[in-house]
Amino acid sequence: MRDFRKPTSERGTSEAEAKLRRYGPRALVVGASDGIGEAFAIELARRGLDVTLVARRRPLLESLAELLRASHGVNASIVVADIGTPAGVNAVIAAADGVGLLVCNAALGPIKPFADLTPSEVDAVLDVNCRAAARLTHAIGGAMVARGRGGVILLSSMAGGQGSALVAHYAATKAYLRVLAEGLWAEWKPRGVDVLACCPGLVSTPTFTRSKLARLGRLVPAPMSPERVAREALRALGHGPSVIPGWRNRWSASAVSRLLPRSTAVALVSRQTLAMYPTTPAADPTGSSRPAPVDESDG
């Protein structure tokens, strides 16, 4: 579990904290049991927001909620739900009354050739990464628009910048989230709601550690900490439609998108991905019946 003590440099009332409080007193973090989602929950609690934590794993949610209450004096509630199902999405929406900031972090990302995915894996990735995020953003973000204030952060990925072998389906869903967030940024900003696509590269989450990469390519920036991703995203919210945390990641994304022909960029990124995952087990190494996530928490 993370260190919950508030850094000295973040004490006091800051412009960023005032902005978050202006959205409303409560944030809802989907996929909050570990990794990036947990880091968002901690950062928001440090800034004095009450938090509602959503994921599938009750023990991890209860432990995190208890620590947030004890460390920061905030109200921390939990919703145990599988957002890959309509019932799970509806349960989250029912618990979201008055939420001022929504963080959609949960995602699934099987690492294998697209033709090797089972039909259920294809559907599960779409259900969690796209359908659930769209429904939650539509319902909870729509209430913010009616209220005239709020914030939404959708966790996209640098993988969504172009296609790549082994993660073609996952990357496509992340491109959808980035484009959705950018469009809503334009639609909703005049109505008082800030929307941001957060597009991290590799992140040192528990899932990333379990993936046991063979090696990082020479052009692949080192993994960032979940805490840094959360801090940079919260700082960027309200200042543009998207953010790539980390200057090395921004430089890499800019070089790939601006300097290389599209076919070269796709081939280069695919070679890097294949080098990181030279063998792709047919089964999920976590033992789950659903595909494992790449860089976010699926709860």
C-alpha cells in the first residue's frame, strides 16, 4: 500500500486543489483497487475530496477506504461492481449522485494476437474499455453538464496513438477513449465541465510487474510511477483535452507521430511490443477468467 502522508510541497491551498473542490466535494474513481486508480484516489483524498472507490475486489477497496479515512479524514465509500456488465454499470451510476469528478481508469488488455482472442475476450475488452466508460461518462458527466460544473478524466494510453501487434484491440479502445474525451472537452468546457484524456505510457503497476517483460526497447521510455501519472493528470485537467504524462513519453509520442510515416510508426511500435512480449501465453497469467489489463486496474 502507498505512503499516505501528504508531501510538504503540496500542503496548503493551491490553485489545483481549489479547482477540484469547485467541481464538487466528491470524486468517483473506477478501477480503484490498485495501480493508477489507487494513486488517483490517494491524490484526491490528499486534496480533501471525499472519494467513492469502484472495483471488483472488495478486500482491496475496503483496505484503501479505511486508510484514506484514517490518513486524510475524508469520507471514503466503496462500490463493488463489475463494470463489464450492465448491472455493474447501473450500480455505479446509482451511487454517483452529486459526484463532481469522475475518473474512469478500469481497463482490460489481453496481450496476444487478435486472431487468438476468444469471442468472450473480444467482447469483454469492449464492454469494460468502451461501453462502460461511455455509459458512465454519459450518465455522470451529463449530470455535471446539467449542474454547470464538474470534471472527467478518461484513462487512455500512448498505445492508442497508433496500432500495434499483440495489443491491436486494446490500442483501438484506447484511441476511442482519447477521441471521446477530446470531443467532450470541446462540447462541455463552455458548459463548465472539464474533460481530459490521460494517455500514459508504461506504468509500474502491480499488473505491469506481473507481466514479466522480456526487455524494454531502446526507444521505450522507462515505466512511470502511478503517483506521478495521477499528479500530472490532475494538474492538466482544465488546461487542454489530453495529456501524456512524462516528458520522455511526450517526446517519444511526438517523434513517432510527426517524424515517421504512418506505416513506419506502426511497424516500429509493433517491433518494440513484440520484443517486450516474445512469448504470449494463451491463458491469463493472473488466473482470471477475463483478459488481464495492460497498464490500468480492472478492479
